[in-house]
Amino acid sequence: MPVLEVRRHTMRSKPGQHLSQQGVTLASLIGNSTGPFDLVWTSEKPRAIETAIAMGYTLTRQSAALGNLPKSILDAVAWPNDLESISKIVRRNNACERFARAQAEEWRSIAGELKDNQSALIVTHGAIIELGAIGFMPNATYSTWGDAIGYCEGFRFSQVEGLETCELLRVPSHLQLIHN
């Protein structure tokens, strides 16, 4: 059964585009507790590429779609925002709904390259990851998903008995000092 893991990039040294030392440390620790992955996709932005590398993975491909979010969509979802609120915005806002569906299709296309028992990692960005997950799982109970996705957090999608499942991946409590 193929597995698709989607994570937000780690911390960077703002306003720069490259990871901070804390970000490299967090990504390395998360990378040690996940994988291996047969495919690794990132956006074209340095912070996503560097996150995958800091996690210990070699990139397979990059996709502009994994990193391009129109400002109008970002503003509409009021990110950072909890997933239930974003899901309500997606239901009311046609542009957000189209973006969520398009992002989910990008993820499904990547997952479609997997054979049974293979897995893929996608490293993307805040707001994009929440919208993509809502598009990927349109009938989920978002109230259980909580706050916006933090650095190195994300989702693991798989199929169990023919049904798509979604596991929320949060940074473990013992890593919260690095995460903040």
C-alpha cells in the first residue's frame, strides 16, 4: 500500500531563504524518525529543498506548484489559521477551493508514481499544506486536525481496506524547544 507523507519545511533565517541552524537540527531529528522514501519531491524554494536534505533525503524532483501560493489565497485563508476554519473558507471561497483541489491533484499525481509498499515525501509550505490536505481529504473531520501546520509537521496519507486515511504528523513534545 503506497504512503504519501507531506511536510512543511523547517525554520529559516528570515528574511533570508536558507534554513537556520535550529531548522537544520529539527529537520534532521524528524528525518531520523521517518522514511525511508522512494520519491522525494519539494517546491523549488531553497527552504523546502534544504529541509529534505537536512532530513537526510536525496531529491527526486522539484515542482513549482508545491511552492506557489497567490497572495489573494493566502489572505483569504488568514494563515496561520486552524484547519477547521480554513476548511470553512474553502467551502465558501471558489478560488481557495480550486487551489485546494489543484494542490491535492498535484499530490495524487506524485502518489500515482508509487508502486505497492512504496512511499513518497513532499516538502511544501504553510497554507499550501493545509489547503492541499483539505483538497486531498474533502470529507475529513477537520475539527480534530487542530491548529495550522508548524515547521516539519504534516500529514501521512495511506489506504486501509480501500479507504484513504490521514494521520496528522505533529512535532513530538520533546522537540518543542527546537521547534519554537
